[in-house]
Amino acid sequence: MLKKQSKYLGIITQGSLSTGLEMRLDSRTSVEELRVGRFVVIEGLKNRFFSMLTDVSLSTSNPQILNFPPDTDEFIMTVLSGTATFGTVKIQPMLMLEKTNAGVDELRPVKTIPSHFSSVYEASHSDFALVFGQENENDPKDGHFNIGQPLNMDIPICMDLNKFIERSNGIFGKSGTGKSFLTRICLSGIVKKDLASVLIFDLHNEYGWQAMSENKSSPRVKGLKQLFGSDVVVVSLDKESSKARGIPDAHELYIGLDQIEIEDLELLKTELALSEATIENAYIVKEKLGSDWISTLLDMTGEEIEDFVTQHKGHPTAIKTLQRRLNTVVQKTAYLKPRVSHNYIDELLAYIQAGKHIVLEFGRQNNLLSYMLATNIITRRIHKSYVKFSEMYIANPDKMQAPRKLMIVIEEAHKFLSPQVAKQTIFGIIAREMRKYFVTLLIVDQRPSGIDGEILSQIGTRVTALLNDEKDIDAVFTGVSGSQTLRTVLSQLDPKQQALVLGYAVPMPVVIRTRPFDQKFYKDISNNRIESKDSDLTKKERAKLAQAELFGSH
């Protein structure tokens, strides 16, 4: 069972299944060579244990030595090192390779621990491949995708994207830690392998086309449109801005005031300073004025509002407040029109069912109010159509094609999924549905503590860069067993290009040095890209068929 090519690190001296194991470091290995989060292998008598290094400390066999330290005497320090003084390392077993009754080695959850004095080795290339799998470019169904390397080795670590798209996921980290780069890498893998469609609500205009990089030698990074060409459709709520940035074939999108529901305004209560009384009056106004209630209300004079209250129910002050707040919305959001003749959202759905990927840019309309309103309206309608399409498919699976899997990417997720609004918003519903209707979320956020705990417990895979706030760290580990040891690992990450990955898409938690989003990445993506078997003509036919099934013939 021993891997001869692996470096020997030390032996297990004590520990438990619940609190982890303790290793005495071999005298030939310096404590300074070790890093929290390192992947190591324990060779037990019957099993191999794949483990994570969670803490490093200094120990001594005789405390009296510490009362008379050798100062700068290098000879005495050398004599003491490894015998009277030594390093102690905390190790948490994550998986075990157990021989089954059939004589086959299988990876299983850890349910026991190795014996005293079991040897510990640095994980080898074959260990990583066994645990995390390897990319197979010849198998279009293979979901393994390289997302980075271990901290101490130049070996690819793969995430299983087939599992990643099955559930809603989160990418977390404080500002400046590279969340958007992590997101680009994960999305590039999904697009490359054509496992699902993605719909990205791009608040800061950094996923579709080129964006700024912190690398001085390469100040700009490519967007998904530049990497994947016609497979990616850029839709803009500010077409002039997209055109000025050089994006070819950017499609425009407008939203009608008649498409705004009161549920959308409830999401914006904090941003618009709307009271409960104002929301209650909004329901009264809509009931009496119909689908064009917002346009009608905006045109009403103060006297007409007074007459409305006299004839119907409601409070004039609350309705006038609602009118002012809606005026604020219209003034700040240029993509809002009284009515739109073209069904833009049906068009988005047709692109999705045709196997395309959509980046919705906000251009100069990238204030939080505008972002929350458009994202909620579009997602609510897409989800409604997916529910309808899914139920039709479930009723007739032999006659209908299954809806194409869709992953929706949202930033500033705590605004949509806070405890106050999570049960009302469409995003809370999607996160709790666990892909029941073929739709999942990828939430990108720097404040996970602002997200409802019930939602966080449903998150399948968490990719977390450095977080400093204790509340945010607690939130990331909501629903994760044995999280205390992982907290230490997370707090020791470098500020950039490191992340802790844990959850459904990886067999065990692992700290990675994230894959650079650079020229080599562009080349790898383009060289190994899995082309779709469908021609563009076939994709168009599929889009028309899907649109007809969902919405009827136009």
C-alpha cells in the first residue's frame, strides 16, 4: 500500500475520530515547510486515510528545556531538534480507502482511525487522481474539470461539474480575493463541456466581454463571449454601453412597467424605503387599476389620487409615497418602458433551450436597485416557464424533450436571500427546490452571513476565498459537520488566488491555488473544447420547438 515516491512526514501519536489526529513531525522535515490545508496520506495497517493538515505547533519532550533555551548556539539546537524538540501537526482524516469483501479498494467516509505510529506521507499525483479524478477530454460526459493545484504541488485538482450543476452552489470571499475569477473558471468548465446553460446577471460587466485584471503584465482578461464565440449571447440593458466597449452582436432587452409585480417591490423595500402600509396600498391600487397600474399611477395628479381614495380603499399619503418611489425607479432604470411589444424573456428562454449561454449586462444601469429589479423580474418569469415545461415533460417523458439544465448566476446574493426576504423571492424558492425543475443557482457574495441559514444549508458546493469576519466564516460552514478544523484552514488562506473547496462536487474538502485565468487557460479551453454535436441549424430548430412547446406558436 505504501507509495514509495511520496515524502515521509512523520508518525501518528494520538488523536480521535471527532477531534482529529496528531502527528509527530519527522526531524528531517522543517515545520516551516508545512502549510495548513495540505493534503496528506496516512498509511494504516488495513486502510489508507486521505487527510488534511489543519494546524501546526511546536512541542518538547522535556519542558525544562524551554527554561534554558540554547539562544544562538547552533550545535545545541541541532542536537535538540527532532529529539527533545519537535513539531506537532494536527491532521483531519476526510476519506479512507477500504478493501471491500470483493477485494476492491473503495473510497468511503471515515468511520475509524489508523493505529498508533502509522506513517504519514505527502500525497502523490496518483493519490490526487484517485480522490479527485482526472479530466478525460475524449469523454463528453466526463465532468471533471481542473480548477487549480494543491498548495505545495503542481498537480491539477478537479471538480466534478456534473455534480456541481445538480445543486445550487456558492462562491464566497471578501472583496479583492478573486471571486469573479473563480466564477469565470467554473463557468468556463460548464460551457466548455456543454453540461448546462448558464444565465449570468452581470452587475459589473465582467463576464461577457473583456474586464480589468489586477495583473500589470496583462491588464485585461477575456470574457466568455471571446472564449466561446457564438455559444455565448450577450444581452444588454444598456446597449450603448455594450457597443462602446466593443461587444459585437449585443442584444438589447427592455422590461415593461406592466411586467413589474408587487413581489418585486417587496424585494426593494429597503432600497426604496417602502413601509408595510405602502406595500398594502400597492395591492389596492393594482386591484383597481389593472395590469397598467404603475403607468396609470405615475400619471395621476394629487387630486386624482384623493378621488381614487374616496371611491376605493387606501390611504392618500401611502399612495403618494408609492408614486414618488416608483418615479425614482423609472428615473434610475432606462430599460423600463410603459409597455414592450417584443417578448424579450421568451427570446432568452429560446436561446437557453437551444444550448446557448447568456450574459445579461447592465452597462451603466449597474446600481443595486436596477440590478435587483431586473434580476428578480426575469428570473421569476423564467422559473415560471421552467415549472410549466418541467411538468409537461414529467407528464409525457416519452414524447417531450427534457428542459435543458440551467444555472443562474447572481452577485450580491445576500440582497436576494436575506432572512427577511428569502421566503418571498424567486431565488429562495429555486435554492430550496434542489433542482426539481432543472434550475439551480450559483450565488457569488462577499457577505455570506447576510444569507438566510436555511438557504445556506441547501448549498451543494462552496468555493470560499479568504474571509475575515467571524459571522461570515460561521455562515460558510452552516450545515457542515466537523467545521471547526476547517475554520482554521479558511482563516489561514492567502488574500489572493487561494480557496477552500468543499461540498457535493468534491469528494473531500481541499485547499487549492486557483488556476490562473490567463493565456494558458485560454489556450487550454480552446484546444480541448468539446464541440456540440448540433449544427447551428439544428440548434435553431430546437429553439423554435422549445418555444412552441412553452408558449405556443406565434
